[in-house]
Amino acid sequence: MEREAVLNFLPVFAFILFLSKLSGNISAKFGQPAVFGELLAGLIFGPAILNIIHMNEFIALFSEIGVIFLMFLAGLQTDLKELKRVGLAAFSSASFGVILPLFLGTVFSLYSGLGMSESLFVGAVLTATSVSISAQTLMELGKLRSKVGMTILGAAIIDDVFGIVILSLVIAFELGRGNTFSLLFRIFGYLFVAIILAKLFLKSYLSFFSKLKVSRPLIAGTIVLIIIYSWSAEVFGSLAAITGSYLLGAMVSLTEYNERISDRMSTLTYSIFAPLFFFSVGLYVERGGLETTLYFYALIIFLIAVLTKIIGCGFGAFITRFGFMDSLRVGIGMISRGEVAIIVATIGLTSSVLSRPIFSVLIVVAILTTVVTPILLRAVYRTQ
């Protein structure tokens, strides 16, 4: 029976990869991130519309690996040295751009009848920022290296750090269900040990593996560490597995192996695991998943998602001596939630923190915020 299940999965696997890359290419031609083509393919061919492909244990396993690898790559791109140099404006923008959506998203969700954990998680998803589409738009406008462009990129780095901390704490308290002091001890104990071990042994470990006389030893050794850090984060630290992989990525970014590992892990992740993950997100959305009673909730959450970034990040830039229009551009550049919100929302669903209808709302919001960002960004630059 197991062999039959594997054989049944193989053509589905090939079909998903084919559809993902094809739909990603179509999405890119329309000026949108490829990831949304992959997501929409999952929605179209999944239970929501055509009902051809369904979630199974193999897709779930590959998706879990995909999330872990994606967050490791996000950690690699979080340059901790650069984080110290991005300046007051980026930190201020990121801070207000996290506090405002977290607060309003949580309060409105509580007012709408959601439980505390789910409401907090909705707020945590709304703190996310994916600046890939903003960066592409600014590049096309020739503004990426401007003061506004650099502030947006710097604020996005800090935003990611804040977001992963909030996400980890919400999941830890939801899954821990134990003594608060004991839970906090496990969280900070894990983080302390994980960071100290990385500082003491990571460079030597990577150096040892890089010299082995076998094919791709450095990547193999890195994957071993990613799995160990992810597993231990959940088992010993009561944190989400992605916290461990993100932390490891941030520590690896400080070594001279950063670029080699990033190039090869990107190839592995984006050729196999990431497309499967983003496609699988669509499989979680069932026909009628966005219930009629949630239309008003979805509309308000979308407005909160847009306005809290414009007002929060814009205000953060404004109080650090940015002009009004430049502050507005910073805020608009931070609206897009993209794949970051999708990853966080999926973690919430698989951790049983989010219900499926609320998950569907957040996926729609992630799509809409990513679509409106380049439109609004181009509009505010036409005023120059």
C-alpha cells in the first residue's frame, strides 16, 4: 500500500511543479511576483475551484520542508551587521509599522468574536512585510537607491525580525498551554543555547563539512543543521520550527560561507520545495472557504492592513525628518504582505491557531495588498 501511495504521488508531484512554474511565469508577465501565480494555481486546481488536487501527507511533508528552507533563506538575508547601520528612520518606520497593525488587527478580531490566540495571530500576520514587489517597482522607477528606497529595505529587515519574534511568542503560548514562567524559561533558554552554540561552533562546523571529499558537502551539512535547529526549536523551546531555521540563517549570514550556501540553498528551495509550498497553500482553501458572513470582516482587515502600514511606517519616517510625500512613499512601500504573510498564516493554520475561514481571509488580504502596492507606489511618484 505504501508503494502504491508513492507511485500515485509522483505524477501529482510532477504536475504541481509544472503548474507552479508555468503559472509563476504568467504572473511575472503581468508584473506580479511569481509566488502569486503559484498560489493561484493551487486555488484553481485545488478544492476551492476545480477540485482536482487535494492535500495529502506527501504534499504536507514537502510543504513543511519548504517553509523551513524559506525561513532559513530569510535569515540569511537578514544581515545583522547591516541592521545596525540602517538608521533611525528605518527602525522608527518598522516599529510603528508593526505596533499599529498588531494592535488594530488583534482588537478588531476580538471585537468580531475571535478568541485571544487567533486574534493575536491575525495581528501578527498583519505585521508582515514583503518588499520584493516594492523593490522591483522602485527599481523600475529608478528610486531603489534613493533615501526612500533604502529606508524601505532597511525597515523591512527590522520588520522581519519583529515579526518572527511575535509569531514565535504567539505560537509558543498557544501550544505551550503550561506555566507562563516555565514557558518563557524554555523559550529564552533555547534561544540563548542556540545562539551560543552557533557562535562557538558554527564556523568550525561549516569549515569541516566544506572540506569533505564528497559531492556538495557544505549544503548537506547545512541541511543537517537546519533540521536540528527547526526540530529543537519546537521540541525544546516551545517555538515554531521556522524560528529555529530563521535563527540559524541569521547566524550563518555572519560567516564567510553565506553566499555559497545562499546560492545553492536557493536553487534547491525555489526549484522544488518553495513551489510545492505555495501551491499547497491554495489546497487549504476549500470551496466556500471565505464565508459570506466574513465578507465585512475581510474588508475591514484589508483596510487595516493597508492603512496601518501607510500611517504607521509613514509616521515613523515623518518623525525622523522625512518630508510628507517621502513619508507617504515609505508607508506605501511597506503595504505588501506577499509570501511572508502566506507563510505565517499557513503556520497558524497547521498549528491549529487559525481556523480555516480566517486563514482564507488572510490569504485574500495577502494577495490584495501585493496587487495594490505597485499601483499606489507608482501613483505617489507621479506627483514628482
